[in-house]
Amino acid sequence: MTQNKGQISTLPIDLNPQYLPQHVAVIMDGNGRWATSRGLPRIAGHRQGARTLKELLRCCKDWGIKALTAYAFSTENWRRPTEEVDFLMLLFERLLRRELTQMHQEGVRISFIGDISALSKSLQTEIERSMLETLNNQAIHFTVAVNYGSRNEITQACRQVAELVQKGELNLEEINENLVEQQLYTAGILEPDLLIRTSGEMRLSNFLLWQMAYTEMYFTDIFWPDFDRAAFHQALLSYQGRDRRFGQVKPSLSA
């Protein structure tokens, strides 16, 4: 998580520190197209995309944003070419081994959401080690979604609730939103305030469907590997111009 010279380490003066999102989620789209446009193999885009993610994590920490969740690999991504999938899995494992010590020293708490049972044993070991070692860190909560699909997550939560009812441990009248949320991968994690998706795509792609009921969304044509602090600054400016009512009407407009 080293920082390059010339980057904005302090919060830009045109951003209101009192109105920053506490939790930012990102769909890191466009790695392959970024590489192809430069005549490079797609894996080069994923490698550069990993650097961009590390820089965004540092930026969030520098600017006082307390949580970052990244959509790293979806349940649908297994359909990609085997060579690309294998590279991504190896990249995840190498990054954890190489970056864990420094992230731990800088107070980063690491979590993973998704079905990690489908991953290699060595990657599962690195994931479990990173979560255990950083469990008590409080500078920023960094969540990585790997083999994650929101519909699967919600289905699993419903199944777990149904099992409690079947066992007689829960009455139907006791089922509510809070109970369902407790069964999700993200139990205990604040819902995202802001979602950023790069590369011009404007869809959620099965990401945090339950959790983003009132999340502000920001879409940009920039490919993920080019999403730097200046681009993040623009996303935050857009966010701070939003009027977040959470389904309510403001008193001044209710008459």
C-alpha cells in the first residue's frame, strides 16, 4: 500500500468531511478492455486493477472513509476462460501473502464474503489467516467479495430462517428484515452509502442486492485500472450533491 508522490493524501478542500460516505462499494469493471485497448493480455488488466484497488483502499483510509467493499469475483465469473480464472485466483493468493503484513500494520481489517468453499485450499487458508489476524483492526474495514452472488446469498439466508422455523426455534411472526440481515454474509457490516461502477456499465450484476436498497449509485466510463484519486474525488463530489431521503419527504416539501 505504498503511496506515489503527487497524490492527494489529505481530503480535497471542496469535499465536506461531514458528508462523506462511511461505506463505499465498488464494481471494478473494465480490466480486460483496458488491457485489450493497449494490446496487452487481459491478465495485465487484472494486475493493474489490483494496484488500483490498493490505492483506493489507501485513499479511503487517508480521507476518513471507514469501509470499502470490492466485488472481486462473482459466482458467474467461473464462466470466463480457465486461464483467466486461474490467474485471478493466483493473484488473490499472492496479494494476500504479500500485502497482509503492511495492511495489518496500517490498521486494515480484512473480511471476505461469498462461498469460499469452492476456492482452493491454499487460498482458503490465506483468506482465513488474513481475517483472523486483522479482526481487531479499526482504521478501515476492507471487504472482498469472492465467489459472491447476491441471489445465492439471499436464498441461503431464507433457507437458514426456514430451518429455524422447522426446528421450532423461530415463529413465523418473528421473521423480519433484521432477522434476515443477520443471516447474510454481511451481518454486522454497515450498508453501503455509495456504489461506484466503472467502464460505462450501468447494472448491479448480482452484487449486494439486499444491502443496496438505498445506496447512491455512481457510474463512470473510466476503466477500472485508470480509476485514480482524481476520479474518486469526482465520485465523492457527485455523492455530496445528492439528496438522500431514504423514501421520506423532507418537511419543507411536505406541505
